[in-house]
Amino acid sequence: GAVVSQHPSWVICKSGTSVKIECRSLDFQATTMFWYRQFPKQSLMLMATSNEGSKATYEQGVEKDKFLINHASLTLSTLTVTSAHPEDSSFYICSAYGQGDSPLHFGNGTRLTVT
Amino acid sequence: GENVEQHPSTLSVQEGDSAVIKCTYSDSASNYFPWYKQELGKRPQLIIDIRSNVGEKKDQRIAVTLNKTAKHFSLHITETQPEDSAVYFCAAGGIPTFGRGTSLIVHP
């Protein structure tokens, strides 16, 4: 149980375009999802906490107008990287807690490359 | 906020040896401490976790110890195998803050 599905697994886009990443909880409802970013050979850094039906909570230094988060249902959160630039190239990964004392489960991640 | 320090950054052992990775945290209110294994290009996979009401937890070759007074916790892997080679992350807190990671290399 507690499967988190993320799509796409990889995407290449041109500088200036926008990219949407979807994160779904397949067998449970997630009122809260977390978006992390991981640069090569570095740790996972929390970008924002996505809350169903309300605004996301962004970590310090993360531009909310650039990384748009929408959590319109209990099973879907989306992250849109707007006006992407090469420095946004990274591994983006979402996560959510399952029911009860279930641990944090991660999606497969999305490798974003901006050319 | 929470601050997690993890050591060492790299750890090289011979197959069959034990490996120990240590983490410290700053927020005394944290009560959940998971450990994740991440292979290159893949998502982190939970390997073991511990909550603050427990001092030690073991699952086959993997064990975690927690010292809440000192605010540190450790991962112990015994009888290491080449397939244990990966990056290991500790984390602390309900919204996990991750350590920098430890690249474990097990030489056959």
C-alpha cells in the first residue's frame, strides 16, 4: 500500500517554457504532499508542502511564482516549473505519508533538463 | 527549523564488514527518524525507521539506534554485501529534513 506515482519520469524542455509534474497517491488519500528537489550528488531539499484545498507552504528561498503548486484533490498534486532555465535542471520528487503511522513514500521522481 | 548532520560522506568497506552511519539533529521535538537508501537515478527507499519512544530497532542486517538525550541516531549494517552499495540518507521530523547522505561502497 501507500503507492505514490509521479509523471513524467523525465522531461527535456527549452529555456523559457513551462513544465508540469504530476504526483498521485494511488491507494490512499493525501491531504498533504511534499515536493523535494535533488541536485546531482546532493541531498533532498524540501521545496514546499502541498496542502489539499489551500495554498502551498514554500520553504525559504523557493520562489512561489516560479514553482506553482496545485493540490486540487486528495490524490493529486502538481508542480509547474514556469519559465524554466538551465539552473532549474534537477531531480524533482514528491512524497506523501500513507494512512496512520505509514512512513513517507516517494514518487519515482522527475528528471528535468532545461536546454 | 530542523538541522540534520550526517557522517561520513563516503564509506568504503569490504564485503562482510559492518558499516555505521551517524546523524545528529537539532530539534528536540522531532520524534520520527527514517533512513532511506537511494540508488543512482532512483527514488529513496525506506529501509528502517525509529520513533522517539524506542531506543533501538532491528530488521535482519539493519539496525538503528536513537539517543534522544544526545540528539543523535545511527544506522548499522552488518555483513555488508555489494548490493548494499548506494547512498544512504538519514532524516528527522514529521516533514523530514534530510542529512547530506553517505555514499556506501562495499567491495567484493
